[in-house]
Amino acid sequence: MFKWLSVSGRDIVGAEGGPWDRWFGRCALALTGMAIVSSAFHFWPFEDKQVWRMLCLPNLGAFLWIAALSLYGLSGRGRRRISTLLPHVSILAYVAVNVMSIAFAAGPGRAVSFTIKLALMLIGGYLLFCSAMSGVRPMRTIYGLIIAAAVICVSYSLLGKYGVHGSESGFFGNSYKYGTYVGTLVPLCAAYLFMSSRDWQRLLGGVLVVEALISSSSLGCVAAIAAGMVVSAIVVPRWWVRFYIMGCLLAGIGVLVLLGSSGASLSLQEDMALAEKDGTNLRQRYIEWQAEMNLLEERSFTGTGAGCVNDYRSNFYYRLPKLNTLKAFDQNGWIATSAETGVFGLVCFCWIVVYHLRLAYAQLTTASEVAPAAAQRFATANFVGFSALFVANLFSSVHYNGVVIVFALVLALISRTCALFGRQP
């Protein structure tokens, strides 16, 4: 059980230390804001530049913070502080397995690049986010930044759907990446807004859910948002807010059905179908998943190497029809993780999920009994967001480039909420 404490809005770092500590926290919050808001733009405007894909603003922020922490850690006080911000051992173990898997890749280039970006966000980004979450007030600021990123992403996608620009998936340019990003962040943001005492914030949460569903062009996005809303309706304490949440979910799905004649909605209907347009072959996603399972059966311990599933998958179709495998499709994150890093990678990934899910659930159940309003609000949003992320990973990979920031952010939110309200994870 958690012992929830009443925490003031004052920055905890500033309360413990002097000007250096306050400057440290403010710099972390500024870089966190840059990373979260810029994540809504994915790799825009230089999506075709490999250098930009490595040093885009979220990755650059994580890299700069690692450098800052290295200097800060030269002092004994800095080392003690950093030790409280490090990610759970399950995250470190998963990154280590990815590093070791490079030895089994067909070529080191893609595996090294993928692993660097993964480590930058799961370690550097995680440290950055935790450094910024030094009190209740900074936490509220970060939730506000997440809401801003979600609104930007959904709004731009809607503009694309109605012909203002050419991409339905907004800045992501891929409905599956967009669905993973929005499918996780929108339920988290909506739950945070639903827990507000202000009617306009609850209204904003409902509008965001409806618009996100309307903008969806992938089964994974709809499934993740729907799962998040159902969980929200279960855990939010006020009965009338529960009806409001389900009303927003049904309204969004209803509008999707009514827009059946539009091209965007048609692509969603195709994505939800079990068979391809020929009516005979299974949807590409299921064929690809089976190929990855065939791959895992033969390379159970080595995998393909981090980020290298495409280098081997085509060898494992066997009698399956090979349908346009160059076209983007929604990988199942659980299967893709095991195919790339073997059973050890899958075990470590599941360790991350189980540990943080238990932590989020413990926060939620304790907060519902005796907790300040801020603790209840944070715990509810975190649990809903993690539930949506769990479902989103069935239809995409939450640990892949460009969307891994969402994974790291949700893990950091759970960890720091726990630390701020009375118990270190």
C-alpha cells in the first residue's frame, strides 16, 4: 500500500537545494517541453534525412540531458540525485539485450542505429522526464504539454483528411505510427481532463476523443482509444462522468460509421477487414505476424538483431502468400520484439510492462481510497494511458523510432508519480 503524502506545488528540488538545483530542474523542464511538443511533428520537416532521424529534437534533448547529467554527476550530491532518477532494472536489462543482439544482425548498421535511438529515449529521455517531474506543479505542466502535443497531432491529421494538405496521418505520414502515438496519448490526456473539476476541461477531453477517433485510419488506433475509454469509464469515480466518457466513445465511433463514403473512412474499413481486397488472402498483418512467429521458432535465442526483423522475415513465409511486403503494415509489438531479440528480449520487455502495470494499478487503487486530488488525477491518467499503450502494442511497436518517446514518457510518469507521493519504485 502507498502512503500518499500531501505535496505542495513548490519544486521539490528547489526545496532541497540551492540555485543550482533550481536551475537544474528548470533546464530539465524546458528540454522536456521541447521533446514532448516536437514529438507531435515526428520527423517533420526533414523526414528524409537520416541525420535528422537520429538527432531530431526529442533525441537531441535526451542526448543533451545525458551530457548535463554527466557533468552534474561529478559531485557526490549529483550522483546521489541521479541514482534516484535511473530507470528500473527491467528497462536497463531490455536495452542491454538489444545491444547484445547486434552481434546476430545481418549487418551492424541498422541494428546499431536502432539501438542507439532506443537507448537515447528509454534511458536518456527517461532521465530527462524524471528530472523535470520534481513536484506537483512541474507534473501538471508536463501533462499540459502532452495535451498540447496530442491536440496538434490530431488537428493536423483532421486537416489532412478534409483536403487541406495531402496526409491523413498528419506529420507521421503513416497511419500505424500515427495510431500508436495518438492511441496512447489521447486516452491518457482524456483521463487527465475527465478527472478535472472544471467543466471546460472535461469538454475538451471529450472533443479530443471524438476528433481522434474521426482522424483514425487504422484498427490499432481505434482499438487503443476504445480500450482507454472503457478503462476510464471503469476507474473514474463520478458516475455521470462515466456516462459522458462512454457517450464520447460512441459518438466518435458513430461518426466514423457515418463517414463510410469518405476515402479515409474507407481505408479504415479495409484495415479492419480480415481479408485483402481479393477476398481470399488474409490481411497482410496476419501473414506478416505468422512469418515473424516462424522466424522466432527457428531463431528463438538470437533473434534477427535489434531493428532488423525486415532483413530476415521474407525467408519465413513458407507457404504463406507474400502480399506486397514493401507496403507499411502494423507490426504486433510483442511478436516483433521477440523476433528481433529472441526470448530474452521478450522476457525483459514483459518485465518492463508487468512491473509498471503493477505499479500503476497500485497507485490507482490506493489513490481511490485516501489521496490528494493531484495524486488521484495523475494515477488515473497513468493507468488509462498504460492500458491504451498495452493494446496499441498489439497493432504496432511502441519501442520503434519516433513513437518510443510515448513509451518512455508513460513509464516515467508512472515512476515519478509513485516517487512524489510517498514510495520509490
